[in-house]
Amino acid sequence: MRWRNLALLAVLVGGLAFLARIRMREEAAGVGRVPDVRPLLPGLAPDRVSTIRIDSLARAVQVRLERDAVGSWFLTDPVAYPAEDGVARAILRTVATATVTSADGVGLDDASLAPPRAVLELVEQAPEGERTWRVAIGGVDLDPDRVFVQVSEGAEEAGEVQLATRAIANLLERSPEDYRSRRTTTMLGQDVVALRRAGTAFVADRGGEIDLFLDAEETGAGWRTRGERVVSLDPNGMGLLATGAASLRVDRFRDDHPEDLSVYGLDPPAFTIHLVSRNGTEETLAFGVPPIVGPREAAPDTWYCRRVGLPHVFEVDGEDVALLIRPVEDFYDAFLVRAKRESIARVVLANGEGGLVLERAEDGRGRGAWKVGVPSAKGADPEVFFPAESGPVEDVLSALERTELEFPDGVTFADSDPPRSLTVTTREGMRFGGRIGVSHTDRELGIEGSLFLRFGDNVPALLDRSVVELFDLAPESFRSRRIHRVRPEDVRSVHLVAEDRVLVYRHPNDRDWFVGTTRFVAPKGFRNSLFTLLALRAEHWLDPGEAPSLRDRIEVSLETQPGLPAVAFTLGRDEEGNLICLEGDLAARVDPEQLAKHREAWGEDLLDALRGLFE
């Protein structure tokens, strides 16, 4: 072997020996080993923790939280007060999921654990008895995301120094106020079923102090005031008011042991809001502003609040209070009909002994054609309904949908002559409407119409003239000229009866018509007559009891597709030769113009063609 090869081999062996020595030193120091990761508090069940105690030496803060029998957290030190549940849950969630690793070779002094910067103590009600966990928190590691901790359970000595996530220390860097619930009540807005507001407040857009009195309850059919003035209230506005009061939050805790409430304008308060929940709980909030000398000329910058029965005084956001002091008139329900037009099933315009009734008649597809009738007596249903044109009905629904009420001051309701009333009923059974009063013009509002007294209210409103004019519409203007509402594709068979003879024509598909059960194609006279027969139009609807005796009668029955109503009617001529259609209680003179167009197109009279099928 040449000397150069020997030298190269010697260098290689020496390098390997050097690397091996470095690796041995690293292993002795723990470098390269997989860390031993384990739970911070093994076996802790957060839902069994009954007490949380925090002692922050660095911040000079001591806090104690206790959980009651129903699971709510309360602050018991330094002050007795409901706790912010989210903070307690965050502490328990963090310690229950936290892990630690060993901090070999680090002493208590180096870890800032003699004494610790903070101590977290948990009392757990375990099945085997009460367990107390103690976590001492020290300084921050060279890795800023970790802190030194020392854990002990019960009376045992503290264990080794360990490293844990810094989130534990961050959770405890709070002031005592941060542990207190910011809610001013224990209620939820959707649970409030009654509200009473009393007192006065300065409202900027009203330019001074206004009376805030409002006594209202949720009746199941909506919000309505109680007392001498009864008026329906806007459900959205009342929902915001109830939620705004029940969910009002504390901006700042001002005084837990006030000696003089008048300093905060709370003796007496400027106004109060009393809330009643669905389960019978009652709570009252009192509001005040710092006293001033002389009359107030602007909205206050600061509002104070306290829950009656508790000593604590809070500072609350002025914008939140602004919602609570809106004038009572702002909560009046301005909608004439609080329903979408597709949900309206019936409209009654009662006008003395007469009037107009519009009613939706389902067609089997949920679309609902409309029919029109005249009340037979005051408040009674019509004896007969006629098919209604959709256009005029939609005009009525549009007028009802877009109309908003105004509430003028100082007016007294008086009924119109003859008495008039509006009643709107939805498919769900909800009822809207009221009585129409005398004509009234409000020059300040610029509205001309009639007074209106909603069902259940005693505070009159002003109804726009566009709605009042609906009472002048004649029922005849709503009657449809179309006698039938049948599409050819919806018909499965046609039965014709004349002098006890019966003809049946089947429609097995969208194209063919056959005679009876055969495969013979229906005659031309039937096929030419079919489309006119299914689309008969009325020249004039006859009043009930005016149906004449008919000659050349043919009874027609239409078997329709499943889910659709069957149709049956009779055709015949009166003494003057007019073609009359009888369908149920209805009688109509068929439009001569339609019959003339049929005769021009097919060269024969409609009734003659149908009767010719029997020859």
C-alpha cells in the first residue's frame, strides 16, 4: 500500500473518531433525544372542577371562582359577583389539554419558581373524593412560547420543574374585572314576554326630555301595550328593545359598594326597565346620568346602570342606551298587514250590508286561484263564489302589502257611515285588519285618508286613501270571464251525457284521444270542440237564482289527473237561444264572440257539434 493511501485512511479514521466523541457528549447533555411529552394534569375532569383559585404575585391579584349546583360560575373573591363563563371555561379547557416536558437541570431560582410568578389551584370533586391540583407558574423559557411550571396534587410536595405552553400564563394575566360577567341581566332577549319602561330621558332628535312610559306584553299574537292606550307594536322593534335590555353589557364596573346612588343619578333613576321572562323571572334595570345644574340641553355622554336589588353600579355604552330610550311611538306597528301576499288566504271588505270577499281556492298544485263573492248578510259568508281575475286581486294585495299606517296625535275614532271594516286572514290562521273610520286629512303628515282602528287596539291610526278606495270597487270588476281553469294535459277522460246516452273519450297521453276503451280515434267533431269546451268564457255571470231552464242539454264531466279536482258542468240553450253553462251553483251566459270564432274556425256550432256526436 502506498504511503498516500495510508495517510488518507488515517485521516478518515480520525474524523470518524472525532464525530463519535461529539455525539457522545450531545447524548450526555440530552441533545437529540425525543422529548417526554405528558399531560399537565393527568386524569383531570374539567366538568368536575368546582373551584378555581388564582394567585398572581406578579400582578398582585387574587381571584376565586366557584361553580354552583346548576353549573354557573361565580366570583367569590375579591367580590361576590357572577363570573364570565367563557373565562372559566377557557382556563379549564387549556389546563385539561396542556402538555409538559422535562426541564432537566433547571433549578427553582432559574425557573423563577422560588417564589412563582402565579399559582393556579383547581378543586376537583372526583368520585374517590376531593382532589386539589396546584400549578405554580414561573418565568419564560429561552423559547418564548414556553414557561416553567411545577405541579403538585393535594398535600404532596411539588414535583420537578417542567416546561408548558405559555398559553397557561397568558390566561392568568387578567385583572379582577376580566373575571366578572359583563351581562347586566340573567335573561335572554327571546325569553322576554313583558316589558315595562318608565321615566324620562333626553333624546337628541326630539330636542329635549321625553316621557318613556311603555307597558307591553307578548300576547302570542304579537306585542301590544297594556293600560289606557292599547296599540299593536312592531315585533321587530320590540324584539330589539327586549334584546337590547336583556343583553345590555357592562362597559366598566364603577362601584361595588356605593354609599350615595344620587352621585350616579340613580336615586332616583332617570328611567327603569322591568323585564319578565317566560319562566316568570323578573328583573329591573335602573339608569341614571351624572347630575348637572340646570336643564339638560344635550344627550349625556355617560350612562350609569344598576340591577335593582344588587349594589353594583356599572357604566354602560351610550349607544346601547340610545336604543332603549326611543319614543314609544317608534314601536307602534305601522304595517297594515304583516304577512306576505302568498300567505294571504282571504280578504273581506265589509261595507254596510254588502261588500266584497276574496278567497283563495287551492287548485291541487298549491298555486291557489282566487274567487270572489258578496256577503249574503252582515258578516255572513257569500252564498256563491265566482272565479276571480288574478289582476284585480293582485292590485288589492299590493295595496294592502305596501300600506303603512301613521298615528296622528289628538284624534278620536268615529266609524264611517255605512260602517266599514277590513279583515285579512292568512293560510296559517293569522288575522289582521280593523274598522274604517271617517275621512281625515293630516296636513302635518301630508296624508289624506280615513281613520283606522285595528282589531284589539284603541289608538286610532290614519289609513291611506288608496286602501279606502278599495271599498268602492264592484264585485263584478273582479269576476273572471273564464268559466273553467282546466288545461288539456290535465284531463284523463271526458264523459258526455245527453238524454241518458253516455259517450266516453279517453286521453291516455298528451297526443291521442280514443273512443271509450277502444283504440278508435275520437271523431273530428269532438277534437275540434275540445279546446273551446275547456276554455269557455262568460259574457255575463247570472246572479244566484237566475239560472234559466235549458233545452238541448249536455252534461260534461272531466276526469283530471290525480290530485286535481274533477270538473262537471252542463251546457244548454235558454229561451232566447243563448248558450248557458251551469257549474255547481254558478250560471253563466257563454261569450257569443268566443262561439262565433269557434264556428268560423270549424264550420259548426259548439253545442250542435257535441250533440252530433250522439247521432
